[in-house]
Amino acid sequence: MSKNSKRPPFILSANSVPEQPHRYPDSDENTGYHRAIGQFAGLQKIGLNFVRLPPGERSSWPHAEEKEEEFVYVLEGEIDAWIDGVIYPMRPGDLAALPAGTGISHCFLNNSERDALLLVGGEASRRDNRICYPMHPQRRAQLPWIEWWDDIPKRRFGTHDGMPDALRRRSRGSSSKRSSRK
């Protein structure tokens, strides 16, 4: 058997895919660095990304999706899964599966001292999907009305605010600086 050194475009190295920072509109918070490996390999129905999450960052704002399933698999490092206001530690080899339509609000926080590497996937963006950001209601004004999930299933929330520890400390510091300037 012979080996072909020239690979087809659907076989690629994740390192060949550019890493892009992610931020929400009107926010200066960085929410990780993404490599859209599935898209670059040609996947159309599945979203597949490597996400590098530096210390003190979170993967996204807490959110729940009506019609798109998602998963997060920890490859390296340690993270905290924020699920409906409660923190659950995750380590390499741990998987969080987030079924569509459940209303489970989630994001992933890096409260450790080193980068975490996550494999994040699910269905590719669907036109009929709706989303809710329970901790960031201002996001509603940035989306077309049809994309906001108004009738999300009611779930009980814990007390955690969904912020990484370092971001919360920075936020408190900047708010105390603002109040001292008045």
C-alpha cells in the first residue's frame, strides 16, 4: 500500500486554521480564541471548533438555545462549567452535552492559572434557532426579534453570576474607580 502525502482539503491540521478572538457587540470582553476546524474542512451541518480559553476568560455569555444541540469536551486544562447559575469543575476527558430545547443556560469559565483547550461542537447555525442570554438581557436589542427565545422553559437558577473570578474582580475595580470619580 502506498501513502499519498498530498491530502484532500477535508483532512487538515487544526493548527492550519486561523485562530480568531471572539467578542460580543458593544463589549470589550474577550470570550476565547476559536479555530473553526469544521467549517475549514467543509462541514456544513456540524459546527466544530477548537476553543482556547485563557485564564480569566469564559467561552461565551451564559445562554440557552432552542434548536441547536451543543457539546464541550475538555482536551487540556481545567474549566468550570456554569450551568443555570451553578459551577461544576471539568478536567481533560470530561464532556458537557447540552440538548436543544431544554433551556439549560450554560457557559464555561477558566478560573485556573493556565490555558484550557476545548473541542466545542454541535449543529451548525440554524435559521430557525432562537437564543436567550439570561444574564445579559441587553443582548436582545442586538438580535433580530425573531432570534430571541422568549418562551424559554423555566429553570431554577443558582447564585453564581456567570463571570470568571478575574473578570468579576476587574469589573468591581472599574466600578469603584467610576464611583470615586463622581
